[in-house]
Amino acid sequence: MNTVAFVTRRAFLVFAAFLTCASTVMAQADPLPSWSDTAPKKAIVAFVERVTRENTPDFVPEPDRIAVFDNDGTLWVEHPMYTQLAFILDRVKVMAKEHPEWNEQQPFKAALEGDLSALAASGEKGLLELVMTTHAGMTVDDFQKIVTDWIATARDPRFKRPYTELVYQPMLELLAYLRANGFKTFIASGGGVEFMRPWTERVYGIPPEQVIGSSVKTEFKERDGVPILFRLPEVNFIDDKAGKPVGINQFIGRRPIAAFGNSDGDLEMLEWTTSGGSTPRLGMIVHHTDADREYAYDRKTDFGRLDQALDVATDNGWVVVDMKNDWKEIFPKR
């Protein structure tokens, strides 16, 4: 090979290598690769850049960069029923061996038969009865083990995957992106706080102390000289609807500057977060519109109804994520 050809070939290889590296850097530079390049992604990036740009009027110090996320339907799948309800139904079946009377007693009969319509008809009272029966009368440690064992083995009936794999890939990227920019991320869910805490750190990177949820009363006891925390069949706190901003204020002590939800249960959280004065704020709603890759539902559903919050989203300046059009991926690839 002559000198000219050698130099030309070498220059070509160097240029090709440069293009490869540049392409790799550009791919790595996108913090939200599973989001389509549509309005919601642009709003997220613009918001983060705005509040993290120092020496500007909109700069927010790191201690005040608080973001709160609903869990069911916002971070992971909530259809055909809430995952915690699937846990409750399984617990009823296990416990039914010692309660033959449940075969004819509502709401246990509906739970044993998997009759979701009858369960919905039993209302909050029926659901609370199931919760108290399956979640109380044991130590905190015993309940944590039951949850940990169940979440490790239970499978979603449609996707045949563990529930902890049916988290939304775009939201995992969003959590990581916010934390990389100095945000502290919290869960504020209507689900049971001690149902979520055993696995949220592994799945979302959110430690137990940053999980807010509904709870039963717990009391300190001594059993055979050993101190324990015992779960009582009494409601302590319901972290849903108007309870969400109350719980956030009680457990965090700072008003968030970003809130993410998907249903009317998140309405008050979104309202409170985005009405906090002159500091830039972001409210976002995940709208389930993809029946093929996940589910499509909003106003007419027993789980995750999105009605009033959808109506007021535009007036409040909240970003509505169209799952079908704004997300390239739904679940993490296996």
C-alpha cells in the first residue's frame, strides 16, 4: 500500500471511530431514551434545566428539590386490579383454610371467587375489612416477610411476569434523571406503606424512609421479654386524595416542586404541589391510553379512575402523558 493510500485509509478509520464515539455519546446523553420526543419529555427536561441553573431567578437549592410520585398506575401497573389487592386475595385464600364460614360471607366470598364486581360493590367498608383481616394481628417483621415472599413469587395474570417487573421503564428513567440532578424522590401512595417498603429501594431506588402510604395502627409490646411492634386491625392513616398533601407535609416537611400521578386520587397532591408560589413547579399525569402494550382506561374504571383531574389538567398547567404516543417502551426489557 502506498503512502497516500495508507494516510487516506487511516484518516477514514479515525473519522469512522470519531463518528462511532460521537454517536455513543449522543445516545448516552439522552437521560430519557424511552420517552418519545414529544411535549411531556420536553417539559420535563426544560423544568429540570430551569430549576438547576445556578445564578438565575428560577434556581432551586437541592434541599428543596422534592419530587413525589404516586405508585399504582404511575410507577407500575394497576390493572386489572391494584397489586396490593391481588396480594389481599391470595392472603384470603391462604387464611380461608381456617375460616370455612368465609365461603358464604361477604366480602370474603367475593375474594375467594375472584369476583371483582362484587368486591367493588362492597365499597370502602368491604375493602377495609379485607385489609384488616389480612394485614393485621401480626408483628411488623412477620408482615414484611409475608410481603417479601409474595412479591418474589406472584405473577401478573396477563403478562406472566413478577409485579416488580411491570414497572414503567420511562418512569424509572425519570426517577434516575431527577436524582442525577439533585432531586430527592418520594412515593406518596394510597397503598399500604409497609406493603411497599420491602421492595421499593430495589425496584425504584427509593428507600423505605422515602415511602409515604396508608397504614394501620401499630403498638409496642413485649413478647416473652422481646420488644416487638404489633399491627392492629385499626386504620391509622389513609394516604389518598386529600390525605396525600397531609401525609407529604407530615412526613417530608417540605412542599414538593414536582408531583406525578395518574388518577383522581392524586388530584389534591397535584393541586398542592403546583400552587406553591413563585418557584417553578411541575405537575404530570400519566394517562393510560395503550390497550395493546398495557391498558386503556380513564373515566370509567374501578381502579385508577381519571376524571376530574383530567378535566382540570390544562387549566392548572399540568402535563398529560399519553402513554401510547409519548412512551417508546412500557416495561423494562427482560
